[in-house]
Amino acid sequence: MSGNITFTMLKPDAVENNHIGAILQKINEAGFRVRAMKYTRLTPEAAGQFYAVHAARPFYADLVKYMSSGPIVAAILEKDNAVTSFRDLIGATDPTKAAPGTIRALFAKSIEANAVHGSDSDENAQIEGSFFFSALERF
Ligand code: IDP
Ligand code: MG
């Protein structure tokens, strides 16, 4: 059975380019409710930890640098079938391959600066949500 929680970050490019409002509107229009949210910034150490699963990939060092380059918005979102539904809403990792109308097709700058993160499994949604929020910060 699929869960009703996913985790997202609006990445530094989305914040820098003033897309917070437009992206949150898309998320709300798609039926997601915000359960926790914060405007924050990752240290290089925290970004490295968050993306540790990609440590062996050639783009890891650049990704860590980019994800700690400016503020982000982190949020826990709720909807039925949240993980799959949100991955559909954001589109493919590479914005040139993302379906028209998806958040990455609309707002991403590049395969790296691709506007938003979305958890890829229920388990990772829990792990990633806990990376940013305590139980008391979830509503
Ligand atoms: P996802 O965010 O669509 O799940 P992942 O493969 O988990 O994609 O990669 C994590 C993040 O690493 C991507 O969102 C993107 O910011 C960055 N990334 C992935 N592939 C590349 C690449 O080939 N070059 C540069 N950055 C990449
Ligand atoms: Mg991923």
C-alpha cells in the first residue's frame, strides 16, 4: 500500500528566481496539503549527508555545492499516493525531458538546478522529512 506523505525541497535556483509562490500554487492545485514547511539553507555538510546515496556519482561534488549555494524551502506534503503523485507533478530529472506542464518543465534551469526535489519512496519520504523536521514541527 502506498503512503500519503512525501517530502520536497524548492531548490536554490527556484528560490533565487522567485518561483516559490508559483511552485507552491502548483503543489496546492494538484491536491497536496502542507504538513510542515521551512525556509532554510543547507550547509555543505548537510547537503552531502542528504545526498549521501549519490556519493559515488560524478555529479555529487557539484550537487553538494549547488544545494548549499543559497536558501531552499523544505516541506512535508500530504496527499493519497503522495510519492508517485508528486513525482508525476515535478516531471523527469532533466527538464528537457520533463513532460509539458510539470514543475521542472516550467521552472527548472538545468538537470542539476532542477527547481524541486521529490522523495522516490515512502521510506525515503520519512527519512528525508525527519532530516528537516521534528515530530513537533509536523501538523
Ligand atoms: P531526482 O531528483 O529526479 O530523484 P536523482 O537521480 O535522485 O534525481 O538525482 C538527485 C539530484 O542530483 C537531481 O535532482 C539533480 O539535482 C542532480 N542530478 C542528477 N543527475 C544529474 C546529472 O547527470 N548531472 C548533474 N546533476 C544531476
Ligand atoms: Mg532522487
